[in-house]
Amino acid sequence: MTTDSSRSEPTSSPAGWEREVVSRLASAGLDEQRRSRRWGIFFKFAFLAYLLGLLALYLPWSSWAPGVSQKHTALVEIQGIIAEDTDASADRIVAGLRAAFEDSNTAAVIVRINSPGGSPVQASYINDEMVRLRSEHPGKPLYAVITDMCASGGYYVAAAAEKIYANKSSVIGSIGVLMNGFGFVETMNKLGVERRLITAGEHKGFLDPFSPLRADEIAHIESVLEEIHAQFIDVVKSGRGERLKDNGSLFSGLVWTGEKSVELGLVDSLGSAGYVAREIVGVEEIVDFTPKRTTLERLAERVGVVLARALAPRIELL
């Protein structure tokens, strides 16, 4: 019996072809599930990292008092304008001072100042707390060290220290008070704009930048500034005592170099924080107790507070 070699072998049955397609679809589905799980795990970890990042921003890690188990000189920095919502606010500086004094290993405290001044109220709060802490911890001396500038409200704070040190080129003084603002009355007249200000109280709208100044209101605000100036002078005299030289321009708002300030009695001697820790305190290691603001706090200030300050008149020791 002969065989026809031209006939080909039979192909896979229809049922086998369907099984192969189903198998491939199932395999593809499993692969997709694995990829989905991997991406799901990735996004969960990413979200967790995001939450941890937010937590790190909100928690004031750097404001916690450092744990140091040996004797040290504590440092609290006052940088920039002294105002309620700044790094140099009374709440922050006072918190740092209290932590520094309450640390059992603190030998002495240095307040390092680089400030043009700011709010008389905030400066007064800091000054009062420095005086209180000195009285409560008589064995821990408190020194002020001036870097670039210690003017007005900055000096209001420094006056509470046991001794003040500065660089020979530091700018020091400006013991005075000011209130600044702008007037747009003539501009409005030229533009033909009518100011409509309705108040209950004769002087409720005084210092309005769109209304003319009145002589009686100027006299009143000058008396307020003079009163605050007198308080400032009393604080300086109380802190510095007989070290102040009799100089008619000492409380005029002028500034002097650190070298000249030594002659005038505004400063005790020239020296840096390192010098004071090493040569005066005798404990060279310095530990920073300055509370730091979080990134979110800084952003909030830039968005809201700066704008408010630019628009509102205020009394400053600047």
C-alpha cells in the first residue's frame, strides 16, 4: 500500500488553540496585576514619605533644647527686626533664654544681637525676661554680644545684660522712637479722587494717609512717642548705670561705632561670642539654644504678615 507524501500533518485542534489564547490572556492579566501591585506599593510609600515630610515641617525639631551632658556656654541669637512674627519675636527669644538658663550644664548665657530694632513692646518683653532670669539664676551670668548692628530695640534688649561686648566696627545706639507712614492727600487732589471717611469718634481716623494731618493729632502722637522714648531711656540707664558717660546726644537717636561706644559707656569691652565664652566665662564650648521657625511658618509670614506691615502705620524702635 502506497502512502501519499504530499499530505501534511494535521494542525492543532480548535480546542487547543482556544486554550493557548486563554493561557496567554491569563498570563497577561497576571502580569498586569503584578505591575499594578508594584505601582500601588510605590505610591503608598511615596504618600507616606510625603506625610512624613509634612510632619517634619510642622514639628519644631530645631527648637527643642539640645541635650548636652557637659558644661557649656549657652547662646541665644537675636537676628533681624524684633517683631511679633519674626525670628526675633519675644516668644521665641524668651523660650530660648529660659531653656538656656534652666539647663543644669549652662555656665553662662550669651545673647548675640544683630538687629536694627523693631517693636518697643517685643523688646520690652525680652528685656524684662532677661532681668528676671538674671535674678532667678544669679550663678549664671548673662552677656550681650553685638555683631554688625545693635540699634534702637536691639540696644533696648542688650541693656539688660550684665555686660555688653561688641566689635570695634559694630553700629550701636539709635536710642529713640519713630512712627512712619505715607500721605496721599495731594495725589488724590490731582487725580480728582474724593476721600469718604466716616467715623464714630472725633479722632478715630487720625493718621489716615488719605486725609490731611491735624496739628492737635500730631501733638498727641508726639507725646506718645516721647513717653515711649522716656521709658527707653529709663531702661538703658537702669541697665548701664554709672557706666554711661554724660553726653547730650546719647539719647538723641544717633549711632556710634563699637569702639566709640566703649568710650560712651554703651559697651563694656570689645570681643566676640567666642572670646566671651573662652576668656570671660572660661567654658569655650558654645551650645545654641535659639529656637528656629519651621519652613511653613516662614511661608505664612511672607504671604500675610509682610503685606500687613507694609500697609499699617506702627511705632518702632528703629
